[in-house]
Amino acid sequence: MSIVVDQVVKRFVSRGREVLALENVDLEIEDGEFVAFVGPSGCGKSTLLNMFAGILSPNSGTILHDGRTIEGINRRVGYMTQADSLLPWRTVLRNVQLPLELQGVGRREAQSRARALLEKVDLAGFADHFPIELSGGMRKRVAIAQVLVYDPGTLLMDEPLGALDAQLKVIMQAELMRIWEETGKTVVFVTHDLVEAITLAQRVIVFSGRPGRIKHIARIDIPRPRDVFKVRFQPEFQQYYEALWAELAPEISKGEAV
């Protein structure tokens, strides 16, 4: 089992008032599984992801990753957010090799591993370009390579495609699906886009409004490989969408009424 969440509670103090963000969350994520989190804004999806990364700690309950309790920064995961972390003064190659440099990997090995990842994301010809010279989709592929370069077993992705236009988002979904199928990584993917969640994931986890609880879990049994350009037009896709929307819509309505 990759990640085990047991009765996790998370509180924050904001302006002198305690806010209960997550309450009694239980979840198991298998090795190599692609799981998507959906739920209304403020329901704790990203908070839980930050706890998987060791950036935050639960107030009570436990989180295990690869059988070990997460204590402090979890260097066994790769974390990709909506805004990429590419440094504008470094070339694509040097951006991708940066995580290895921070780990003390030698320059020659770091460059070799970075070039191999650029091949995987079809950007080998852009190694010497700077981020400003890349399209939005190319920047996302560089960011994926940067996360994969130190070979984490688990990828945490917090709305990584949210800022892209509709057409580019579908292209990047296909790219992400290909990389996941080739690498066998565990992926935990936060999104507000229910179509995206059903397209990509093996399981979709629906969170309630704050305090966030797991309200519903759906296993998406649409056969693989999935064509991300066509899968949403399949009859079973619409059935999953309607069932999940029935769980999600009341939670969004509650949030808007607060």
C-alpha cells in the first residue's frame, strides 16, 4: 500500500478562530494507483496533499507512506502544483536537473538523467531554451520532467493543468496518462474538473464541504488504454459523471450558501 490515512483531523487557527479543515479522514491508496480528489473549494483536498508531502502535519490520526509515518518533509514524493517552479534564468535542461543538484548528485549524472527525462516528455530539442521561450504546454512538460527526474514513487499533483485552455488541457491529459502508464507511479491528483477526474483516474474520491470528509469513492472501470479525446463520449462515462455529480453538487451548493 502506498498511502494509508487513518482517522486524520486537521485544524487551523485563522484570526484567532479555529477552523476544522479535515475530520476523520480514512483512505488507502495502492501502489501504482491513479486517484483523483474532487470536492468544493476549501474542503481540504490540498491540505491532505500537503500532509502527504510532509509540509503539514495532522492534529490527530496518522498518515503512512510506504509503511512509514510521515514526519517532516517527505522526500519520497514528487509535488507538482498549478504554478510551475521553473527558474527563468536557467535553461530547460538546468531546470530539470535542479532537484538532483540539490540532492548532491554529480553534474554529469544529473545532466544525463535530465536529458533522459526530456526525451520522455518529447522536449529533447529544447534543452538549451529558456522557460520564456516555451508554450504553456511545453512548460508543463518541463515541470513534469522536473518532478520525475529524481524518480519518486508517488506523484502529488495539485490542479497542475488548471491554468491551461480547454484544448491544451486535453493534450496534457493525454501526455500525463502516457507517462503514468509507462512509469507505474502512484498519482494523487487534485482537480475541480469532474470530467478530468473521470478521464484520468482509476478511483475518484469525493470530499464533502468543510470540514472535509470523504463522502464517496467511485471506481472508474472504463477500459484502458483510454483515448482522452474520445472517452468522455462513451455511455459509461456519462453514467459515472451523473452519479458523481449527484454526490458533488450538494456539497458545492452548501459552500455557496455559507
